[in-house]
Amino acid sequence: MIMIIGITCTVVFVFVSASIFTPHMRDGLWIKRVINKLHKPFGNLLAVLILLHLVLSLKLFYQRPFVVYVLGFLMFICAALAKSTKAFFKDANKGMLIHKLSALAMALLLVAHVTICIASFNQYKANVAAISIETLDVTSMPDGDYSGECDVGYIYAKVDVSVSDGIIENIELIEHRNERGAAGEGVIDEILAKQSVEVDAISGATNSGRVIMKAVENALSGG
């Protein structure tokens, strides 16, 4: 849902920005009439969508680069400023100048926002791909409770692992930050059943499963 709203914001912004071309279009052209007529309502819609996208994405605050939220907030400020120029500036020419500058600033912020999001997602995929699960001999481990974590950016897991008489008795998932990977928590039962960190990840939540496995391995290996 969050991604869909973000993509919608981009599409609406492109449509709203199309008004810069209308002065160069032939009078009476239907596309010119449509763009001019929808410029204001779509501008209002854009401001609402940006705010909604920002609010909904707050639950992912610790899973995204902080600068993404700063850029999102600045985009909303630009959208709000562009929509309120008539109220704040009595001079029509000055108001139109601020309106255009706000739109330009929002375009630059949007490009930066999308670029950073793509870069962070690619880094996340690289972090997941780099996860390697090592074979551990639990039978020789001293009794006790061990803590471990694994953070790949979009997904984070922290666990407490209890070992007694060379057996993994319990794994407590202290924290698991994910988007749609809650099913990956099923790997905990697999680890306990097989007494091995190397188990099959849960279908549909492979990345979350691997992050949890790595957190367990880090706990047992002191990593």
C-alpha cells in the first residue's frame, strides 16, 4: 500500500507538472483543456497523497534512511506552499513565481527521494544475498542464554537463545522489524526441531527467515 501511494504521488505530480507545457499548446486542444482543468484538484490531491504516504511510512522509520523522511517532509512543504501562494501573496506575479519555484523544488526533491529509495533497496538486497549460514556444533556449547541480532536495512531481527546440555532449548524473538515477512518467524520452530541453524526458509518470507537464522547463528557464535 505504501509503495502504491508513493508511485501514485509520482504519477499525479507528473500530470500536475504538465501544465508548464500548456502555454505552448494550440488553443482549443482537448488535452490542454483537460490539463488546465485538473491542475488545481490534482494539486490538492498531490498534497494529500504526499502527507498520507509520509504518515503511513512512519511505521518503517527504523527500516529506511532518515534522509528519505526529510525529503518527504520537504516535498509536502513545497506542495502546501505551491497551493497557498494566492493566500500569502497578493501580487499575482510574485505568487506565480513562488508557485513555480515550489514545483521545481518538489521535482528535485522527488528525484532525490526516488534515487535514495532505489539505492537503499539495492543495498538491502545485496545485504541479504551476502548472508551465509555457518554450521555450528551446539553440543559442546556451555549452558546459558545467548543474544544475537542481524540487520540488513529493511529487515532486522534480535533473538535470545537458551542452550542446555548441548541442546537449543528455546529461541525468543525479541524484535523482528519487517514489512510482510512475519511468516519468516516459522524458522524458529524449524531450528528447534532440527537443532540446526541451517534450515529451509519459509516460502514467501525467505529474507526474513534468513535474517532470523543469521541472528540465531550470531547469538550462538558470538558474532
